[in-house]
Amino acid sequence: MIIVWQSLLKNTKISAITLFPVIILRKHESRHDKILINHEKIHLRQQLELLIVVFYLWYVIEYYYWYFRLKDSFLAYKYISFEREAFAMEDDQDYLKTRKLWSFWKYLGD
């Protein structure tokens, strides 16, 4: 399910966020952005395979690991394994059809 909730994201640089089972978009026109939607759908799959709660815990822990190591919040976000997989595969509209379980694992580390 996709929801446009401009007020939630209006004071941020965030264009979308996935909170299982919904994708929340800042702009209505983003509903037609196939790359953005695919990126967020990859996060839905990651959340499911880690039973949702584990995903969020892992995401936060990994974010802070990278933040303290890199001293840069944007870089920390970009280095999170879940984001690395989603950014790497967001252009491939068929990726979720062939994605193997726990594919984010290969994006862990430096």
C-alpha cells in the first residue's frame, strides 16, 4: 500500500519511507516514480525476511555504527546494508522476482 503523507515528511529531505506494510511518500507525483517505488519495495521484502522488528533494530544499530565511524549522517545512511542493496538494485524492475533470501547480507561491511 502506498500513502502520500506530505505533512509527515515535509520538513525533511526524505522523499519516501517504508514502515511495513506501507510506503509513505512526500509528494503525490512520486507514486509514478518506478525507481523510488522499487527501492521502497526492496525495503518491504527486507523487513519481511527479518520479521519487521529485527529489521528496524538492525537498521538503527547499523546506522549508528556507520555514523560513529564516518562522522557523517548522510554517509552513514548510504552505508547501511539495506540501503546499499536497495540503491544498487532499484533500477532493476525484475529484481524482486529473482532476489534470494537475505540478499542484503552481501552488502554488509566496508
